[in-house]
Amino acid sequence: SMRPYLAKVEAEIRLQFPDADVFRFDGARVVVVDGEVANGKGFDGNFGTSHPGQSEPAGMTLAGRRLLDRIDKRCESGSLGAWIDWLLPEDYDGLVVFSDFQDGVRQYRKPAKGAPELIYADGSRRSVNERKEADTRWEKAWL
């Protein structure tokens, strides 16, 4: 867990960028289901469990508070992947992610019946790669 370091990292960010908006969330994971980032802009449905937001609106700019109001609930289950997917088109100078990245990226294919099938994982706990070209379109859109 990176929790013990977050206050120091936020202080350093604010020292260098006093008007920065700092968004906090639980888990730096990216979950993709059938080519769409879970709880991202193009995702229809809900995936995962809810993680209450940890951001502190009082320390944000007006634009940051408005953005948080608009996307926070949608991103609670999607975590980092959902945040990035929603933030990409926003007018920000930069996006900094601080994490140990143990959660990594997990990608699933949802069959017509049954549980979603894990087709990609790159976290420190496991590694799987059974993706096809079409399964990587979300990555290409981000980059």
C-alpha cells in the first residue's frame, strides 16, 4: 500500500504546482471488459465493487470540484482506469499517477453466459495475455 506516502506526495505536488487538483482513489488498477474501460465513458453497466471516493474537494479549484462532482460516483468502481478514461478529454496541463502498481491492468471478455473470462493481467500477482488485436483498442485510444 502507498497510503503512508500519499500526504508527502500531495505536499510535493502542491509545492511545485500550487493550483493542482489532487484526486485520490483506492487501487491503481485498470479493468477492461469487452474492450471498454470499466465505468469509463463508453462502458454500459457496472463492474466491480464500490470504493468510496477519497478526494478532498475543499483543497481543489472550482474546476476540480465540478469535475469531481460530475465523475466521482462513476469512477468509484472503475478506479484508475475509469478516472483516466474520463479525464483524457478534460482541459488539464498534466495527469500524474502515484502508485506501486501492484494492481495492474486486468482485461476480461464477457461471454453470453457465465462469468467474465480473464484475458489479460500484468499485475505483480499474476500475468496472463490471451488478447486479440481488437482487445487492445482502448490502449490505442489512450496513447
